[in-house]
Amino acid sequence: MSAQTTDSRPSFVWVALPIVYVVWGSTYLGIHFVVQTMPPLVSAGMRFLAAAIVLAVVLVIRGGPGVLRVPWRRLGTTAAVGVLLLTGGNGMVGVAEQYISSGLAALLVASVPLWLVVFRWSTGDRPPMTTIGGVLVGFGGLALLTLTRGGGSGSPLGVAVILLASLSWSIGSFLSARLPMPDNPVAASVYEMAAGGLALLALGFGRGETLQLGKVSQASWLALAYLIIFGSLVAFTSYVWLLGNAPISLVGTYAYVNPAVAVLLGVAFAGEHATWTILLGGLIIILGVGLVVSTERRAAAAPAPEPDPAIEISPEPADSP
């Protein structure tokens, strides 16, 4: 890897992260309009399968068919991560939004960073106390918004489904940084979206969902197109890149910003309601994000300790290629 590529990586983190923040916040509103006249699982499967095909074609045109060549073991782990992220995670959001508002769905998904920190502790990775504090502060804002029913109301079934979706997404995010994955993160996105899309279609048709084209509204088609292009091709690819190039606790902060974006858009375009609790909870969430982001940036920028010149280190043989 060239020095230029290495040096540009931290800068691109602060390009990819805002994309995930803002675009994924808007996808909750997109899903809201899609599931009005389309079945949730089948439409989500169409979304990710279409995005996988488009992204694969772009990769082949730019780099040739070899760019998609992946060892079978890595292909299997990539598919498993795709199912956790997109089938168990994103697909269930569509199911939940049949019962709860888009803003409330986004607020409940904000439990993702808390799960990620719990997973880190379970593997012996001890994040800084400021990171933990930021997560807890953000979760406090989430609790305030949820307990006061925030920007919308919802049924217990919808709440249960969205919390399970958050858990599935958290497991997929955590494992993707620890399992063998394709070296090319964009190729990984192709296989994850393909696996997740196929599993969603299988589940959707298996539970009796049908797509009646004559009953699909123009708003649903436009929302689906937006989800394919921006939600999947742009934002999901950015997210996969971040998982391999940024601290997981930093990547997880998207779940704090997304609710603020989703609630504002829900109020503006879906007739959802905002109260003073949404404003207060949103401020608490942003504070939590600031704590986590600032801590992770300082940790990444901290120079490594130099070896003591008084200690002689004998060279070790190089690893085999």
C-alpha cells in the first residue's frame, strides 16, 4: 500500500462517516413510503439484490471479472455477515415500520452502539471510559425519547421486532471486523447485499408476501429507487469500508445521529409529531456522539511509544508469505 493511500485513509473516514450519518437517517423515511404499498421483506430483497447487481457490474467494468474473485471461506463469512446485517437487521426494520413510526424505529435502532461496547468487553477489549460514558449518555437520550414515545407511537410487536433487528445488525457489525472478509471492501458489499437480498426474498415469499404491481404507488417506487442508489450503493458501501478502516465504537455512532435525521424527516414529510422530549433527547444523543467521536479520534492520533534505546531487541524471522 502506498504512503498516499495510507495517509488518505483517516481523511476518508470523515467523508464516509457523514454519508452514513445523513443518508441512513433518511432511509427510515424511504422505508416508510415503500412499505405503504409494497411487502416489507420482498421489497427489501429487491432493493439489495438490485444494488448488488449494479455494484458488481461497475466493479467488473473498472477492474475486470477478477475483482470479484474471493476464496470460498471468505465468501461464506461474507454471506453470513450480509444475512445478519441486511436480512435480520435492515429487513426487519421494514416489518417493524408497519407497526411503528419511522422516527421511533430509528430511535430504537440507536441501541446498536451499546451492544457493540458489550461485545467488546466480552472479548477483553476495554474501550476508554469516555467512550463508555458517551455510549451511556447517548443511551440516556434514547431512553428518554422511547419512554416518552418520542415522535410517534408504536405497538409492542413493532418495538420487539426493531430491537431484534438492532441485535442482529450489531452482531453482524461486530463479526465483520473479526472474520476473514474479502480484501476489497466494495466486493464485500456486493456479496453481502446479494446474500442478504436473496435471504430476504426467500423469507418474504415463504411468509406469503406478494408484490401486486398495479397497487404499488409512485411514492413507493421513488422511495425504493432512493433506497437502492443512496441507501445501499452509497451508504452501505461506505459503512462496510468504515468497518475495516475505523474503530467499531466510532462507526457505531451513526446510530445516534440517524434518529435525529429520521425524526426531523418524519415530521417534515410523514406527518409524525415532535415534542420537547424529541429536542431534549436529540441534544443528549448528540452529546453522546461527541464524547465517543472525540475519544476515538484522540486514541487514533496518539503516537505509539518509542522503544527504550537501552533495551536491545533481537530481530525475529519474517513471517512466510
